[in-house]
Amino acid sequence: MPMSAGELEHMIRVALPDAAVEITDLRGDGDHYAARVVSASFKGKTRVQQHKMVYDAIDGGMGDELHALALQTGVPDDA
């Protein structure tokens, strides 16, 4: 069963409460998303570490409920 954009955003916000999250459904099928996540929690972390934090937030949903997630992560400008 596909994952809704709302579910995906909720899981990320639970793990990274300060995050600004933008979710885009790339194909309209609930299976291919792009996410832009900006969080002060990413400060000092490599891009790979930032992406791992997001993947950890979705708790194994990749490959099951979610087929593809294009990630763009960063820290706030004032962080």
C-alpha cells in the first residue's frame, strides 16, 4: 500500500521536530516522492549523515510502502 505525502511528512517531523519539510509526489502514485528537509539537527553532519537521519525517520518504509525518495537536505540559513 502506498504512503501518503502527509504520512511521510509526519514521520519526518516526529523525528526532526524543528524541520521545515516540503514533500512533492513525483508521479501521483504515492510511491515516488521528492522531499526537501531543512533542520538545525543537520548542522555539522555530512550530506550522507543527513540523508540517513531522514531514512531512519521513515523507519524502513523504503522499498515497501515507498519506492523512491529524492532527498534534498540542509541547515537553516541562520543556523
